[in-house]
Amino acid sequence: MATVEERVKEVTAQVLKLDSDQIKLDDSFTADLGAESVQSIELVAMFEEEFGIEMDEDAALSVETVGKAVDFITQVCAEQGVDVEE
């Protein structure tokens, strides 16, 4: 199974039409990767689907970087009892 980081990068690449190899943990979704508000909402929905979790939308949308998204999703998975590879 892929790690949370790999899965976050893959979903981000898919939604933003980027190469996942070019996405770095310190990349900002908006400033570095060019995500617009609609795409940010789509990312949240796709992360929920990918990991089988439910996230607080406001909290999820306040996450600014790929690395923080990995941490946030890992934490939500732990809280909701979803087993993921870190």
C-alpha cells in the first residue's frame, strides 16, 4: 500500500493536472501548485474518497501545504480508525 504522502501527491497531481514527481511537501496548494478555490474543494472531496474519511471542510481548506495535508489526513485517519501506511 502506498504511504499517505504518496497518495496525497497522487490525488493532488490528478486534480491539478500535474506530475506527482514534481510535487514537494513544502509546496503551497495555491501559491506553488496553482489550486483555485473550486479545485481546493475538489481536493478535499478526493482525499476523503481516497482515504475513506470525513474531514471538517473548513479545517481541511485551511491546510496550506502538501506536507501539512499529509499530517492532517494522517491525524484524521487515526481519529476515525482508518489504518494507513505512514
